[in-house]
Amino acid sequence: MDKPTTFNSYQATDDIYVLPSYFPIPGLGILPVNAFVLKASQPVLVDTGLVPLSNEFMENLSNIINPADLRWLWLTHTDQDHIGSLWKVLESTPNLRIITTYIGIGKMSLFKPLPMDRVYLLNPGESIDIGDRIITAVKPPTYDAPETTGFYDPKSSAFFCADCFGALMSEPVENASEIEKEILRKNSTLWATVDAPWLHSIDRTMFYNSLNKIRELSPKLILSAHLPVAYNMTEELIDWLKSVPEAQPFIGPNQIALESMMKEMAKA
């Protein structure tokens, strides 16, 4: 896979759909980039995919739900792989409101401000009623943007965890259990060192406490933006993440390595 690619949407549960895509990272593999639709009585779209794949994203979304029927967009954070179709979704869904944080508003205002009458601010620990369930905002144990919030849905026992628990991969799959355990552990660790390099300097007790908060939720389903759907793998994912502060820090290629990579790509 040599360019960003969209795959067909699929169901994770009766009321949760995945909109998957993959982004190639030379030398490291491919990174899943997922958005989700939670078909509550007030439907929720979680993130809006990659910018280069916006047309495909909207087609995938329309195959799951009429965009005009969406009531909420949960914007986990404002990185470019999460806001790719944000404005198209807003245009196609007049009654949609965006769940974000004060910092999320601030970062969006640096390049294209959000319409304030369509924003709903929700901080970690706060909840919102979406008709047939109440979902609660949760700060994931790891993140790469200060505005990041995921959420826990008690009805489906699902933790939507933004970038946390991600993993680099060699090929697309729909279920994290399809990946050999040791390979997944290694690639999960690598992703965490890339996405959250601050883990190497964090107070271990504070970090372990943040992991225990996820344990206490006991989610049966982990829905990460950067991992295939993970069923009944919460303890394993937490244990792997717990070890990351002791792992080798990620150091990217230098200029010599980059030039070598470019030569190999030119030959190919």
C-alpha cells in the first residue's frame, strides 16, 4: 500500500460501525485511521477521517446512515487524520453539534474556526444523554494532543479511545485478534513511543493510575482510531501500554537515512 486508502465500512456491534482507512508510513508499515458511527437514538459520528480521502469517507458514511440524521459529532481531537471531512459533514447535517473541548475550539480557530452555535463543550468526567444511553467523556491514558477526549458507552461496553492503544501494521484486518499477539504487542509499543514520547518521562504512579481507571470501566470493546476493533483484549492492551515507559524511545531517520529511503523509492 503506497498511498492513503479507504476500505469498506463494517459493523463492530449491532449499533457501532467502523469507517476504516489506512495510511502508509515508509519503513514502519501502515497505520489504521478509523472513524465510527454509534447508532444511538441520537446518532453520533466519531471523527471524520483523513483529508485526502474525504470523498470516499462521505460515501462510506452515507452507506451507514443518512448524514442528515446525525445529531452529534464527537471530535476526539483536531489532528488532520480526524477532521478530514469535518466541514462536509457540517454542511450536510444542519442540526449536527460538535462535541469538543475549549482547547479544541482554540486549535481549530488557528485555521478555520468552528461555528460556536454548533459546539458543545464536554470535559473528561462529564456525561451527555444521547437518547437511549448516557456516554461519559474519558481522557485516554495516552494522546498526542491536549484537547483529546474519548468516551465510554455503557450500553455497548465500548471505550472510544482516540489515538490510544494504536498499532502499526503490515496489512489491513478488521479484528485486532487476527494479528499474532507478539507482533501486535511489539507494534503497539512502537506506536505508543511515536505518538506519546512523553511516556518515557512520566511519573509511573500517575500513569498506572490512569490505566487503572480504564480497568475500572471494564470495556469489552476497545475502539481506537489507530487499531482494528479489539474485542475482549482490554487487559492485554493495558499491560502492553504499561510497559511502554521502559521501552526504547523512538528516534526517526536522519537525513542520511532519508536520502537512502528516497533512492530506494525512486528505484521502485
